[in-house]
Amino acid sequence: MNHIVKSQQFDKRFINKIFSIADGLEKKTENSLRGKIMASLFYEPSTRTRFSFESAMLRLGGSVITTDNADKFSSAVKGETLEDSVRVISNYADVIVLRHYENGASERAARVSRVPIINAGDGTGQHPTQALLDLYTIKKELGRIDGISIAMVGDLKHGRTIRSLAYLLGKFQNITIFFVSPKALRVGEDIKAYLNKHGIPYQEIEDWESIIPKVDVLYQTRIQKERFKSEKDYKKFKGCYRIDAELVARMKAKSIIMHPLPRVDEILLEVDKSPKAVYFKQAKYGVTIRMALLKYLLT
Ligand code: CP
């Protein structure tokens, strides 16, 4: 059985395999998963991850059972543990897509599940399927992954998407990473240790002016309001890095702006019309990559 819990578990062979399946599935529907059931078990809000997984399963001919807001509408309310819920649901479905507010929840679920667990985001931990779709977006839009320079911007302390993407980029050649954040929201030591181990150069900076004309990928993230202790703490950082048309004009000709979304105020609407703005395409690639993952796991 294959659980998808963190980016470190993917090797290049697996990544290439998923990308190759995804290439063959673009804009397609098929019946390869007819008779299979996917359970989406979401304890935290989601638009893209839940809908794209559900869309992916339906496009492959499979079926979906779902609970969003599982912390209110599942038996968690009555005190049932995550482990017991997963033990039970793994009798009802062939794969479980789990989003949870606690780091490591997917690994806990994987220990007791009879079917594959897919981590759809666990607290400030990881979001490995987002990292795969991010990497797929880079490959599709820039035509390469090796050799890129990327700025990851914003709330790097709480952002699980940048954590998973940094781990994944650690497997490629000649990557340069700029971590752009306020000091208090810097990326975790575990990521830096991993990049050091894999010889991936990175810099931590607060001022992004000098790197804007250098990067191939500007990966913007929102300041994660829900992870702060108070509104006052959040407001100290809200709006600290905003992408506007003037900043986009200073980027390299062939460069892209990505964002895992949702966006709050960190990319101005005027940027959406730029050909560099690929964040909505990125969300669309999410369906193809999740179709590929489900097909890989269930056939
Ligand atoms: N990118 C992402 O995980 O979005 P959702 O929270 O809407 O699923």
C-alpha cells in the first residue's frame, strides 16, 4: 500500500511517473476507477484541494463520499479519535484524502488505515500533493525544473505548501531558493537542514527588491491569519509583501508568478491579466495531478 504523507518520500522516478500519467490525462475523462470509492475527510476548510480531488475521482469514473467540516459534522464531535474514524472509514472507501489541523495527522492515520491515506494538508506540516502540482506547473510553464531560481515569499513559518515544495526541489539540480519573509515568519530549521544536506543553495532575506529581476518563479503565499494567537499579531505582518503591476514589470521576461491560493491581499487584481500570473492555471493543474495520483494508487 502507498500512503502519500510527505514530500520527502517522492523520488525522481515517482515524480516522472506521475507527470507522465498526468500528461496523458489532461482534459480527459475515463472509467479506469469505476467501482472505486474515495473518502474525503476534511477537518479544516478547503476549496481547491477537496474539489479538485473530488473532480479528479469523478473524471476517472470513481465515486466520492465526503465530509467537510469533519470536526463539526463527524463523530469527532462525540469524542471519536482520528484513528478510530480512519479505522472505520477505511472499510467504506478505497482511498482516504485527509486534511487535518494537526501536524503529523496523516502519518497517524496511515498507521491504522487499511487503504491508502493521502495527506491533503496537515496543520503547518506538509501538503505533498500541492507540491507535486506546483512542480508540474513549473515544468509545464517554464519547460524545466533543474536550474531554476525561485523566491518563496510570505508566511514561511506556517505555510505548509512552501515546506513541501522546498523538500521536493531539494531533489533537483542547480536550484537556487530565496526565502523572503519577516524575521518572525522564517522557514523552519528542518527545511534548511534538508537543503544543506542536499547542497541546495538558499538565502533568507527580508527585502525582496534585489531578487525580483533574478528569479524564474515568484511563489507568493498569504499570511496565515488562522495560525496567529491574536488579530493584533496577524496585523503586524498583514500586507508585508504585495505584488503589483509595477513589481511584475521588473521581473524577468520569461518568469512566472505562482500562489497556492487562497489569495487575500498579497497579489493585486491588476496582476491577474499578466501572462506571468499562472496561479489559476496552477489550480487547474491540480485536477490533472490528482487524477494521476489516484490512478497510480488505485489501478
Ligand atoms: N491550495 C490549497 O490547499 O487550497 P485550499 O485550502 O482551498 O484547498
